[in-house]
Amino acid sequence: FPIFENPYPMDIHESPVTCTEYLADCPPDLIPVLYSVGAKHKKQGYSNKEWPINGGAWNLGAQTYPEIIITGHADGSVKFWDASCITLQMLYKLKTSKVFEKQKVEGKATAEIVEDDPFAIQLMHWCPESRIFCVAGASAYIIVYRFSKHEVNAEVSSLEVRLQSEIEDIISPEAEMIPPFPDASSQLPSLKDLSGSTNTMTSVGTVKDSIPCLSVKARPLRMPPGYQADLVIQLVWVEGEPPQPITSLAANSAYGLVAFGNCNGLAVVDFMQKTTLLSIGTADLYGSTDPYQRQPRSPRRSKQFAAGLTELSDGPVSLELERCKSPTASDHVNGHCTSPTSLSCGSGKRLSSADVTKINRRGPSKPPFRKAQSAACMEISLPVSTEENRENSFSHSRSSSVSSIDKESKETITALYFMESFVRKNDTAVSPCLWVGTGLGMVLTLSLNLPTADELRQTEPVTASPSGTLLSLKGAVLTFACLDCTGTLIHPPYEAWRDPKNNTEDSERARKRKLVMHSPSSSQDLAEHQFAIVCSEKQAKVFLLPSQACLYVHNITDTSFLLRADVVSLCSSVCLACFCANGHIMILSLPSLRPLLDVNYLPVMDMRIARTFCFTNEGQALYLGSPTEIQRLTFSQEMCDNLQDMLGVLFTPVETPEAQYRGFLKGLFGGTGGTLDREELFGEATAGKASRSLAQHIPGSGGVEGVKGAAGSAIGELARARIALDERGQKLGELDEKTARMMASAESLSKHAHEVMLKYKDKKWYQF
């Protein structure tokens, strides 16, 4: 027998959630479109009958804008949820692992040997207006998706990017900064793939180079309506070193560019021409303005990868030798859970002899690995139970904040943002640029040179080059934003969505792109300046562009660090929302950075909270309170006032139906008349005496005088009720008498009619 389809979403934890995104007040046509393409992918074989349980109702309340939640999972799937009006309904499911081959070695999938979850989603970027969707996976890859309503069969384009840092160590000019220990990888002779490679070393002495972690399917793929893969970008092995996890991701549909970075450097890819524009180490972004002294890369390092496994217990081994697992695997270091968001390469701690012995027990099949962690300044120590390791640890999540207290050997790219802004101090007009934030609190800008004519976009080359602009903050950079001179948020330009597979339109019209740019206010044309908002783990700054003067500074925390920061709109204005590791939620005004709210909401006792917490517009936020539950919260007073109106009711009120009307003739000739219960009308039940079984004591609010007043009013009401009942009884009695007289008259009429009938019964017609 077919089963009923469950109308309520109960499969949030079908695969552990590794990252989340929350969008409020998005375009209203997105939810119907996603639902229509998602309905075609639903499982078949369910019963055609409706869900048998009914009752209750949802209240719409005053909220009118649509909301969408996106969850990335450990198996590589992405789910879109409709979160409008308190309800939660799955709209669409995307499986990102379908573009990769499932190669097997000795009867087992290679991905299972090298990593638990090679397709786990680390980062997501979604542009609702252009419907461009990008994901970054645990195996150092990025997939760019385009939305289409038509099914296609096509090959997926792939691009390999080589990112290598030529700098070994950083020596800060600060006196208190201690140089880190030598990189642990120099003591490792050979490594398996860190992030799920399906290519293993064939023999001792072979160094992997320019090999991606996963293999993209070379044959044409059937892609159903919805999000269809347009380009797969993969980082490759470099001289025996596996690619480091991606820590930051940004894309812009108007520019046709996607940028990403890790602890080795930054890469910018043109996904329209499917070419790599820039692949550069972090130190090379500074040029001659580098504030740090860096040591060049050791030439012996790559050779030692091919020397074969040696004894690890002979010398000190860095703490970062522990294998970097998937976002859902355990990530404990001496009782500490390191950050997902900050990936540093090389820590100053060392393993004890007992730890070294444990590493040696792994055998040749699971050699130790060097973790990737970001720059910054702290380590968070949280209690994590063994049974929740898959959900709680977040070693590969968003690139920013929970960082190690030890200084790292590489500077991680932690934040990226495309915008139209002033790139240099002497600029007189805005131009396309890319803002880059690092784990050491440095902010750099890249100038983007795009073709002016849209017809030349597919053929003319695009260039991206460092501009020399350099700003600094405390702690790893988390987020960017840009305001005009009136304090209005400047949204990055985007390309209006058009179906790339729609053949019904004219060919020239279909090829023409419709770009939507931010329209500056009239006052901005005169002032010609902008406000750049930059927030790090420790502080927030507002810079005036193009002069790059720092207007406002706010030190958010000195004893803790931020896990998440977002610039959101609220009540026709914008503000900076921050979530701190000590549990505080802080709201700052923009651009003045005045504290508006500071609430100790939720201490971060679970890594899952830090991994999935995110803010959105209209004063809302969410996080995963448990592996199976999404917790939403609001810091908007308007939302709090309307919360009770938005909650649903379990029981739906139904009016009592009226008694059926009995006509006079039906009562007269029906044979039996209705009976009146006089005791019910005039007895003690209606005379003011309550049943003993229903008696209830209700304490009064006043004293004796209040009781006397209440008693007097109650007696008066009872007297009026008794008088009304008496009048009703009198009227009923009159009605009963009138009914009796009518019945007697009817019997008399019937008797006379019977006599007349008998009288003329035997007479013929001619006798009348």
C-alpha cells in the first residue's frame, strides 16, 4: 500500500548540516520557481489521498516578505527552504557530487579512504537577483551554477588552479610576536591527499603535482531543470603538497567573476570566458608595501615529500600533524576544538611522546596531516560529546574567526567582496574592484579592468591587479560593506536573470546582458565620496573613500572575538550585527558605529552554533540548536510585537450550527409534536444555581467591599434573568394554549368534514 507523503519537513538532518545561509526580503518570484522545479524531483509512489490529520491553522501576521534558508550538508547536497510566516517547507534539493566521478581502488571508493566527507559543503554564495549560485567543497573545489527552467544534456567545463605560497614564515615587526616553529610538513616524507583526492601516489618517490583532488565527469550529463553546473574550479597539488581548504568565496554576476582564497593565496576566475585571471600568493598582493618580514620558501621542502615515511618519534612534531578531517569529523586538539573559519598552516605547539606514539599507530594507510587554520588570535575551548562529533566540529566551515593563539606561518584570505568603489586615493570616479581581507587584519584592494562594451565581454580579456591600497584592523577580517554619502547601502551590481537555455527568444536579444547598477543619489554626485565598512574579529572601522581616512573606530571586544558579522537592513536603515564567542549579540549603527544593542544571548557551548550562525535583513538570525532543529531569533522590536499574531493555533474554532426549523404543518400532521422540558426552562438549573460538579472558586481582586459589590451585581443579574425567564415561560404558556385551541379547531373541522363525506357518500352525481 502506498504511504502518505509527510507534509512537514523532518529531514533537515538527512545529512549533517555543515553551513547555512539565511535571506530575508528576497525577490518574491524565487519561492514559486524553486518549488516548481523541486516538485519535479520528488519521490514517486506516494498515496494520492490527502494527509489524514487536520486541525489548527497558521496565522499570516503582519510579515509579508519572503524568506529562504539554504543548508549545505556533509554529503554535498544543498537544500533550499521556504521559511516565510514561521513555517518551514523544503523547496529544492541540489546534489553537487553528481559532477564528479566515483572512482574505486581495490573495491573501495578512494574518497572514503582519504576523507570521511570529500563533498562536504564549506562555503556558499548566492545572488538571488541573478540566480548565480557557488559552492566550495571540502576537497578544494568550487562549482558555479546557473539556473534554468529547461533540461539540458551537456558537458561540465572544468578549470584547474595552482595556488602556492612561496613564503615560509612571517616575522612581524611587533616585538611581542614570537616566530612560529618550523612547518611540520618539512618533517613529513610523503602525504596522502588532505581533502579527498581520488589520485594516490603510485610508488615511493613519486611526487604529486598539478593533480586535482577529484575527477570531473568528462561525458555529457543530463541536468534537470533547476541549478545546472556551469564551471568546476579545482585546486591542484603543488610539488607534493595537497591543496589547502578554501576559506573565502565571492562572486559577481555583472562582472562574471568568482574569487576565492585560502592560506596560500588568492585566485580570481572569469566564469564567462572560463579562464583564470589571477592566481597569486598573499605576500605578492602587498608588493613593496608589505608590512611583514617574510622568509622565502625552503627548497628542501618539496624534496622531503618524496623521501618515504620515516620515524616520527625521533624529533618534535607540530601539533598540526593531526589529520584535517571533514567538517563533520572530530577536531580536538589537546581538549580544544579549533576554528572552522580560520585556517592556519603551522602552529607553535608540539606533540608529546604519547601523541607521537598514537600517530605511529595509524600505519601507512592513514599518515598524519598538517591542518589548515586561519590567522588570528584565539583558540576556543568548548565541551563536545563523542556522539555529537560529526555535527559539532567545524574545521572546514566559514573562513574567519575562531583562531589559534599561536602565530601562524601563512596569511589566510578570510573575506572577499566585489563592489563599485574608489580603488585609490586619487580616484575621481568609482570603478569595479575586489576588496580582500586577511587573517592578520589587513585589507587590500584589487582593480578590475572590464570591457566597456557588453558585446566584447566574451572575447576581450579581463585583468585584475593589486592597487596598492592597504588598510589594517585588529584580528581577522570578517565582512565588508559600502554606503553612499546618505548612509544608504550600496548593493554590488548584478546581471538580471535570463534563462540561458531558452531558445524561444531572439538570438541577439538572448545574448544581450541586462546589468543592474546602483543608482547614486543626487547629493552623492556633488560629494563624490563613500563609506567603506570593515569589520574584523576585534573591531569595526568606517573609512571615507576615496581619501581612505578612518572616520569611526569601535573596539567590539578585547577578551573574546567575533564569530559572525553582517551588515543588514532594518527599519529602512542599515546596521552592523555581530555575534561574539562569549554569547553576546551586538548591534552597531552605521556609519557612526554607535552601540544600539548588547545582549548576552547564548554562550557558544557547541561548535554547531558557531558554524551555522548567520544574520539577515529585518532583524533576524538563525543557527542550528541541535542536529535536527533550526532556531530562529529576532532583535527587531516590530517583529517581537507581532510574534503572537504570527503564531498558529492548534484548534480551529467552529460555530455551533442552528437547530433545524420545523414547520407548522409538519408539526401538525407529523404525528408527534415536540416536547417542552419545563424543568429545563424554569427549574433550578436555569434559576442561577450552578451544578455542584462544576463549582469553581475564583479569588477576587478586592476586599470585603469588592465581594459585596460583586455579590450585589450578581444578585441583580440573577433577578433580571429570573424575570426574563418568567416572561419567556408566560409567552410559552400562551403559545401552548393557542396551539391547543388550534388543534381543537382542527379536530372539529376534521369531524365536520367526515360527517359531510358520510352524508354524500352513497348519492349519485345526478342526485345533487
